[in-house]
Amino acid sequence: MLSTPQPRSRPRPFRQPRLVLFDLDDVLARYDRRLRLCELARRSGTTPGAVQAALFDSGLEHESDVGLWRPMDYADELSRRLGARLTLEDCIAARALATPADPAMVALAGAVSRQASVAIFTNNGPFLTLHLGRICPPLFPLFADRVVGAGDVGIAKPSPEAYLRALALLDAAPAETLFIDDRDENVNGARAAGLDALGFSSAATLRRALALYGLETGA
């Protein structure tokens, strides 16, 4: 699904970005929602279906993602909607189990960071962004203080406004930013906001695309 912009004249590298902005889930890390549901069910003594209904079907996860719940309140509200007790620690542990870093992408991001600034922009709220160091430790210290979520800007991708607000927090300009996401709609939203953007399918394919921008990430 990787989409690589085509030069308008003779082949040449594109202008090297000052900031490379990565999505989190299914780009830097492999997110398994089913595993998360099963772990929350195990910890609460319920079922994955019940957790799905309380967390996702009820809209709680989306509300949290856009910043409507503080992490502790999020855990308490999930417990209320589920009808079983889950602590914030339970929620963090389940998300961590379901969000292992992709080693190839961590190495690639590290290589990019030696040539440009790097950051994360994710459609997640403070529950994840404030605890990402525990949820996905291999991303740190590389992305320390460089994680922006939809909850930080009050609006989610693919709205073009979401990217502009995120870049304002990162003190970056759209024309100098390259965004990477696994969802076509998010890639298109970034382009509508004036960013360069690439669709993600694998580290190997992304490595070849980044070379067009003058970013060398190794074999």
C-alpha cells in the first residue's frame, strides 16, 4: 500500500524533510486489539465480547482518544461500563501486551533520527501518550517528549486540522514534514494539510521510499 510520489522531471531525490512524523499502531508497533481485549477480560473476570462492548462499542475508546477522559477516569469509566473492576495498571498492562514494537521500524526510526527530527502522531489520547514509555519501551528514549496524540490536539486524523495542530506543538512546518501511516485516509489527510506523506506496508519498502528523500537507513 506504500505510495511513493513521482518526480515531475528527471529522477532525483526529493527534498530531505526536517521532521519525519510516524504513526504508532501498525507502523512503529504491531497492535493486536484482540489480544488486548482478551487480557482485559482475563483481568476483569469477564469476556472479550463484554470488554469490546464496554470499551469500543460504547464509544469510550474514541472519547478517550480525543482527550475527553483523563487516564485514571478512563479506567474508572471502563469499569463502570463493564460492570467489573479494572485499574489503570490493568489497562496499561493490557495495552502493553498488545503493542510490541517492530524491531525493524525502531532501527529505521533511529537511523532517520540521525538525519532529521522524528516524532509520533497517533490517534490516541492521554491514556496511551502519557504511558507510552511503559506500553512500548523500545521507542524510548528516541521519541521522548516527541509524542503527540489526538487527545493533545482535540481532533483525530484524518482531519487536516489535526496535523496542523500537531505540527504546531512540535514547532514544525507542513512543507518540511514527511508523515508515515498505514491508513490511506490518514495519508490523504496529511497531504491535504500540506505535508508530504507515505503509506506504510513494511520497513523494507519504506526504507526504499525514504532514500528518495535523501534519508539513508541502511540495508
